[in-house]
Amino acid sequence: MADREYEALWPRSPRQVGVKPLARRLDTLKGKTVAQLWDYVFRGDEVFALLEEGLQERYPGVRFISFKEFGSTHGSDEREVLASLPRKFKELGVDAVISGMGC
Amino acid sequence: MPTSTLVCEGFLGLAGASSVGLGMPNLPVALVPGHTGVQSKDVLRRNILEVTLDRVVGNLTSPPKEALMEDEPAARAIVCKGSFEDVNEYFEANELSDGLPIVPPTRDKVEAFLRSTDRDPDEVLGIMLPDSRAATVWSVAVNGVMAGCRPEYMPVLVALAEAMADPYYGVEHSGNTPGGETLIILNGPIIKQLGFNYTQGVMRDGFRANSSVGRFWRLYLRNVAGFLPHKNDKATFGNTWRVVVAENEDILAKIGWEPNCAEFGFPAGTNAVCIARYTGGNHISSVSGSTPEETLPYIADAMVRQHSWQLMFTVGQGMGTLRPMMLLSPIIAETIAGWGWSKRDLKQYLYEHARISAEQFSRILRDWTMKPIWDLKEEAMLGRIPKAFHESDDPKRLVPMVWEPDDFMLAVTGDLMRNSVYIFAHNGVLGYPTGKAIQLPKKWETLLEKGRRK
């Protein structure tokens, strides 16, 4: 008996996002304000302290806004925290963001 | 705003897959070598200053790569024509199946599923992260066919997709490290109408309704939400999908306890699904005693023993979002209820007796798992956690596992004549309990009758 031929449908559905252009990068970090975003796991507090040390040595005048200013980006109030970021970045004059820890 | 995302070595693949779903396939990330959790302070310092720092600078100051997205088939496209084996080879090769043979989702089979709902096939039930795909009724039917469901299961499948898409549940976290798996609990007359097992071996495969609906969950999570192992699904070990657990509503009616769906405001008699993610579970055998006072100390002790790092969802990352689930076999529930105890009384008992020393609580989270700097005393004094967590400075004082008695969840199911319970350790905010009512089509009785005749 010949095997039946099937016409199988695609089980996914279309993505609802197109390509979003990324922001223009900075010319230098010298004198810029960098915000730290942390999900409060995997030693991010130590990692951010080390990055501050290294960046300040290379770019005098670079300023950091601690993760403590923003709250955890991965917890029970993460949606509120993320929603508040544009306003806080504007108020604090943030030029760039470092976000961690993806572990 | 220029950004740099710090990503440990093992998560670069996930970062790449997630950024595509977010529409930023060229999102720059900064490598953190190895895993910070096992590095000495010296090694961490060297890795960050000698490797990560340069990447961060590059991310923030160099133009990103060109953004490219691959073309995909249209929503109702036929992606493969061929024999049963050809279709299965194609689906496996294109990561569209779970590794087991699937039922080829042909148009006639999908349309049979769509006849079991009054919902529009193009209706969008929600947008699923991380892939940002629309959860459509159509795609529910396609994956339901693949899973081996019967067409009349469709109303349950739609309710599950709605629950999965509910932001309250947090589907975007489904690929996290502990690999917790969703447990579906079913309530309502539909249990008997569709032949779900709700007695002995309720979590065992062998019952088409329980098994195929459970499989559908994982296929939908893979194909529409986008959780593929080695990509967006970063479970360290993982679990296979769980079969659906249906409650024994005959026993509930007999003892006067509310069904699990009442947690979400649905009264007894409502057809409803409840989903939540659990990292682990354990069978608690030989629960003995003829009174609650004799029976419950063992259960409270077992409740504590099933939880460790998950306490981070009580205080820490989750803040009051730990919702342990306990299945009680019918005779255990009947024994407790026989003394006039309500579900609420049982939850209150667990709140008061399933406790852990403050010292151990802190040791698990602060010392052993290196969760961030916090302190029960400080959190309580700042009013961020209930006072029950700091009633004295004694490190040996017992503190609750959860914020409120109602955080415990209970369901009655399993073997009618066995004295057991099963306790699940919950995943907190990363798969929070979510319930949805099941909408039946107008011609439900006719559809059921047709299904029975087949």
C-alpha cells in the first residue's frame, strides 16, 4: 500500500516585531554618564565595581549611576522597574547603559 | 541609548536567539568568561578587566553590525509535502518537534480542531516572548494536531495558550537555569467529558487527554514562544513535559472543599485551567494519622524539605511570590476535612508549622547561592517583607516559607485509597500561578457526541 502524502502546515506564527534600529554609539566615554542595570544575581555587584575601576582609569570623568538607583531588572516588580527606566535615564542624564548579568 | 549587555560564556547562544526575537539581532553583548559563580575573586577580576572591559567599550563606542533577520514562512504556509516519515524528518530537522514523531498538521486536521471552538482562527491570544510571535487560535490548532490531541480538546488548548500569554505568568522566563516545568491543573465537568484521568497514576502517561494536552504545552512553548534547547531554553538539566493533572471533584464536593480554580475566582463547576512552573517535586509516602494533628507535622516537615534556593522567591528576587503546591490523595483530604478543617485551615497550619530557622534561610541565599546582599532584619525593618520574618534577633527563630497562608496551593487527586501527598517546589515569579476559564463552543454537546461516536 502506497504511503499517503501529507501537506504539513507551519506550526509557528509570524513574529510581531521588525528590525529595530540601535541607538548611535558614543564617540568616547570620557565625561559620560553610564547607568548600571542589574538583575541582582551572579555577582553583578562585584562585576560593576571592577568595570567602574577599569573604565575610570581609561576615561577620566566617566560617571556611574548605581544599579541601586533603578532596582532589580529581574524580580517580582521587574515590569515596573523596566517601565520607569526611560524617565529615570532622562532625569539622571544617562548617556549609556551597562546591563547584567546574563548567566 | 547605547547599551552593553554582560553575558556569561554559556549564555551567548541565548543572547543571540533572544535578540532576534526582540527585533535587535545585532544587539551588542560583552562576554564574561566562564561563570562568575565558580570563580575566585582574583579570577573574576582578571576576566572582567582583561576581557569584558574591552567588549563593553566596544559595545558602547563602535557602530553595531548590520541587522539581518531571516525570512520565514507565512502563517498558514505548507512547509513540507511528503510521507509520514518525510514530514517527521522535516519537523525534526527544522526544530519544530520535541523529538517524538508528530501527527502531520494537515489542513483537514487543523480545520477539525477549529470546529471545536467558536473563536476566530486569526484571533491573537497574546504575544509570546522571547520570539515575539502571535499566539493565534490557528497556531494552537496546528500544535494540538501535532501533539496527538483530539479535536474536542481544543477549548482546553485555547485556554492554555491564553494562560501562557498572560503577562502575570511570565512565559519569557521559561528557559531559565533550573528548568522548571509547568504543571497544568484542570477543573470542571470537562474532566469527565474528555476522559481525563483524575485518580490513580494521575501524573503518569497512559491517558490520551492528560498526555497529549501536556505534550501540546511543550510544543507550543517551543514553536510559538520560542524555547528551543541550546538557544532560548537554558535549563541546566531540564525536565520533560508533565501530563495534565485533573482534580477529583467528586471528593471535593463530598468534603466541601473548593477546587483549585477557586484560587483565581472561578467557582466549583467552572471549566478552568491553572498553570504554574515547578522546579522539583517529591512524593511523600505513608502519611499516617487519624486526625489532622497526627497527620500534619510530617506534611509540614516535608514541605520545608522540598525547598532550598527557591526561598529566593520568598525574600529576594521574588518577594512573596513563592507558591508551593501540594497534591493530596483523596483519603488524606477526607481525613483532614473530616475533622471540620477547611482548605484555609490547612493552609494556616502550614504557614505556622512549615518553618525554617532564620539562620538557615540566610545561609541558603546569602552564603550558599550568593544571592545579593540582603538581610531579613533590614528588609523587615524597612517594611519590605512581613514582620513574621524578624520577630527577634535570635538566629534560631523560625520564620515562614511564604508571606501568607494563602500562598500555599492545594489540589485533591490521585489514588483514592492511598495515604500520600506530592509537594512541588515553585518557581516564584518565573512561572506564577495563572488561571483561565475554558470557553466552550455553542455546539459543545454535539461535538462531544460526534467525538464519542468516532
